[in-house]
Amino acid sequence: EEYSIDVPYYYRTDTLAALFRRNAKKSQDLLAVLERMGYRASRTHFHPAGIRTDAGIDDLRHAF
């Protein structure tokens, strides 16, 4: 599933939370929100808190 999302990078939910000054979300909760928004999203094997998505940074902020 992760490899079907054609982006060369991933995000860490803890890093995003610090960037957006929000409480950290569970990866599975954030993935569910992104998918409801119409984006492809999955966990990544690189890091336990890592996600891969085709959503842009503004939409990630909105998802938080």
C-alpha cells in the first residue's frame, strides 16, 4: 500500500504536531482523516510514526 503512493518522502506525525503546534495524532487517526479528505495515505516502514501521503502541507495542517 505504501508503494502505491508515488511521492519520494514521508512525514512523521510527531514532527508535524510540533510544526503545527498541535497535540500529536495517532498515525491511524490521521490516515483516516486524510482518506476521508480524498487523499491516498498509508503508514511507512521507515519510522513507527511515519506516514506517506499525496496531501500537501496545507491539507496536512487542516487534517490535524
